[in-house]
Amino acid sequence: MARYTATAPLDLDWFESWARKVNDDKVLRVIGRFFDARFVIGIDDRDYLVVVREGRIKKVSEGLVTNDMGWQFALRAPAQSWSRFVQPVPPPMYNDIWAMAHPLHGKLKIEGDTKPFWQNLRALFWMLDIMRQA
Amino acid sequence: MAKFDPIVGRYVYVQHDGATYRTYFEENGQGIPLVCLHTAGTDGREWRHQLCDPDITKNFRVIAFDMPRHGKSIPPGDFYKEEEEYKLTSKFYSEFIMAFCRALELKKPVIMGSSMGGNICLPLALNFEDELAALIAVEACDHSPGWWIDPLHHPQIHGGEVCATSVFGLMAPQSPEEYRWETWWYYAQGGPGIFKGDLYFYSVDHDFRDLCRKISGRVPIYFITGIYDFACTPEMTQATADKVKGSECIIMQGIGHFPMSESPEVYKEYLMPVLRKIVQADRETNRPDDREHERPSGSGRAARDDGYARDRYARDERRGSASTSNEQGGVRVVEFDSSGGRTRR
């Protein structure tokens, strides 16, 4: 259960494990039916590009390159914030992206075009919640 | 034999500032009037557990009403041609609460409100202390910025889903899934722009950072906040309570911003001692004869052992393809195809 601790290695293998669970999730087929997005999860200075089509993760890449042709929005936070977020029972102020991003707290930054972030909030939050099983 | 909730709902016509508001409310119980205020963008259904709890209703006439534009209380007839977006103000909100209490001829009610309903307890304490017996300000503080934001009312964003999901993380992971999603549902049902408009009061118009100190303290105020509340943190509540005379600050563990609806059993543990103090204070003053209430039988914890609450709140704590990894220009990539195949490059 090492990955449930605050020192879980949030690397590409971990993202792959998460993406598999996301793609097996039957609720996301319903609530994410129109969820198409290219977003970045930033952990310290490492960026992971997540490509979503119809609520399923099509691609995760570590690092950003020219051929990505950009992304829509980014969720960037220190590894310490993400490690708390992904715990099965996350602590107060770290249990939610908006909680971490709220101006009162500033534990996470939402960057880029935030409209698709808000448009897909329900499916996105469900998808990120699955990180707690990854 | 049909099973019924003991809650009864009615409409009352509330006069305020030259207008008449057909206002929906639900009630149950007898005794001290306990008027419950819903949170932003929702309605009185949030209080259904307290409305049904005999440990509460044996001493209190519990009343939960829907503010205009919320729940079953329709907006003003000309809302469709308003030239400014809806914004709840501290003045209208506090005056309407008192107008509702007068319409029902409530004598010295206790007000219990959560979130914006908690924040409004401060103006009520400052401006209407002679008409109130006590205030229970749940998830309340003197200033709660950061919530009056456009994504909550935007034609390209589903208002119901975004309002509901934006508050979901205000609830504690320990709270029952069933009740968290019920709260989400109430939020998803708000009228267009109403949640955002309420948050104008919550985050902009409500600023009691200085006015707090002017509250006389003659009306007891109980602040109760859950540790998962990221909009009004325990520290923010404590800092407010430190400035308010006659107040008490209670911090709840393992619960968030919607205690009455997200985790009614946990909330009850913290609420009952407060209600007992209010009953005791009520007995020590000369209450009208029509308020008969029995002495509470034992402690709150003992009251819970009758099994009623446990049964009533019985809950189900359920909860609960292939990929490609490759390198592109020094970048490691995992790709997933539609057939479930996996490649790693």
C-alpha cells in the first residue's frame, strides 16, 4: 500500500495504472460521453499531457513537445499537494481540485483556457477521484 | 400502511418592502420556533433530517423555508425583464428572514442557518437582536471571498452540474456518499444564476470584519464549522467568533460545509448540546404559555441510543483497456486505442 502514502511516486507508470481504471469506469461512459479535452497535470516541474475523448483517456505523455500542439488547461501543483489529493481519505483542503485552487488556499493553479475545465467539471472530478484507487 | 415523513409543507404570503412573496416552508414539531436557512442556490430540503428528528422536534417547532427564487418559492413576477443580474444583498436577505418570521407570528425564534445562512446570522445579531432568542451560525464567518464567479452562470456551461460539482468538495470524504450526492442533487436543481447571485451576498456584500465587534452579545450566537469546509475554514470561523461577544465556537471533525444534509448523524452530536442550552435558557426566561416542552431525557448521546436516529439514517456506504507507451522526441507516451490494444514506444 506504499502508493497510498504521501510519498506515492506519481510517475508515468502510476498515470498508466490510473488511466486503465478510468477507461474501465462505467459511470464515466455516461457522465463523460461528451468529455473531450487535452489537459496537463503538472507535478512539481513535471508535466503530463492527458488526452481525453468521450470520457476515455486516449493518451498520457510525460513532458510536453511541439507535436502536442498545445493543450487547453493545466492543473499544476507541488507533488506534496497531489500526494495528499490522491490519498484514499484526503485531508481537509486537499480533497478537491477546486478546494486546492480556491483563491483562499492556492495549493494548485488552474492555467490556460478554463472554460473546458468548468464545462466538464463533473466528469473531470470523477476521473480525478479514480486516482485514489490507482 | 403508507410510511410518511412527519414534515408538512405550506405556502405563506410574506409582505416585504411593498411586494408580496408566496413563500414555501416546511415544518414539524412544537415549542421554540427554530427557523432553518438553506445554503446558497438551494432550498429547505437540506434540513429534512432535522425536521424529522423527534429529539429536536419535541422541543422545537422546526421550520425551513425557501427564499424567493429558491425551491418552491417562485421569483418575482417580473424577473424575466430585470435589467440587472440577480444579486442577493445582506439587506434584503436579513429583512426577508425577519418578514417571514413576522408573517408566521413567531415569537423570539431561534435562527439556524448554514453557509450564507450562517453568515447572515451576523447582520441578524446586529440589527434584530430584540426579536431573536439565539442564533446557530453553521459554517459562518465575517468574510468569505472567492465565490462570486462567472463559470457558475454561463451559457456554455451546464449550470446545474457546475454549481453542484463546485460545492461537492466542500463535503467531507467521511460523509455518506448517499447524502453527499443528495446535496449535490439539490444544487443541481437551482434556477439559472441563483447560486451565483446568492454568492454575491456570500463573497461580496457580506463583510462583517469590522461590524462583528458591534454585536452586543445579548443574543447568544453558536458558531459551528466542519473541518473540511474550504470556503469558511475552522480558522476563519474561530477568528470571527473571537470578535463576537456572547459567542461560542464549535469545530466539528470529519464533516464539511453542509453538515445538516451531508452527515446528519455527525451533525446531531454537535447540535444537540447547543439545542439543550437554548431550551435551558428558554425555561429560565418567561416564555409564552403556548410553548410547552418537556425536559430533555438525559444527554444527547443517551437520546441517540433509542435507535431511532440510527434507523432513520441507515445508509449504504457503497462506493466505492489497453494502453501504449512510447517515446516521441525524448518524451515518454502511453496511448490507448479504441479496441483495447496497447503499445509502448
